[in-house]
Amino acid sequence: MIEQLLNAMPLLKDYKEFKKINKGFSSDEKYFISLKNSDEKYMIRFFPISQFEDREKEFAILKTIESYSIKAIKAIEIGKIQDHGYIVTTYMDGNDVEEELLVLTEREQYQLGFEAGQELLNLHKIQAPKYIESWYARKSLTSFSGCPNIR
């Protein structure tokens, strides 16, 4: 199925390789894509078409982040194909921080944390879109009413 979808996409039809990505916290179906005659690497995420409107908002936020962060993926394309929605982003090579921290010295861990904090500081400069409720409204104590230790 993935081969047919990729062949139908002008940007990705000249793929050299694709691999399913099983890591991450989303339920999206994710693939790493490399192209023939190019060093470009992409990730494509397929999601239910019913989520398309929300994913357009996510795509717009990713585009905004590009101007604030050097170490962020770049949003390339969003679209619909057959009965799927998809987002194409650049792919960042690297290792999972959970695994990498185990082999870093304490000083290297500190440096990595400092760099991550700098990126986070840049991201916090971004104004939240008007359609997003305030953090307080979304995370007020009433939303934790089902937790046993919060009264």
C-alpha cells in the first residue's frame, strides 16, 4: 500500500528507500523516505482523513516554528490521498535521547539539556494561535478531578 501512495505523490515518487518508523507517541503510521539522486530525507505521517482540519492547524504551527528554531523539522507538504491524510516533513538523523543519555557523561548531559533549553526558549517566543485555549483553561484542576490524589 505505501508504495502505491508514494508513487502517487510527485514529491516522493522517486523514492530510493522507505522504512516504517515504529517509535514515537502518535498513532500515525510513519515512514522514513530517502530519494534517488538526492541527499534529502523525509518523514511521512499518515492519519485518518477525519483529522485533516486539525492537522492543517498542526502544519501551520510547524511552519511557524521553522522561523524560530534551527533544530526543528521543516513542514514540507500536507495533503489527502485516497482515504488518508498525510504530512511530509524533513527527517532529522539522530538517536533517541533516552538511549543516548545513558552513554553521555554528566557534563555532556548538562550541555545537551542546556541546548534543549535554548531551543525551548526560542519556541516559547511563538504566540499561540487564537483558536487554542489558554494553558490554564486546558489544564485547570477540574481536568484532574478523576485523579485520586487531587481533591
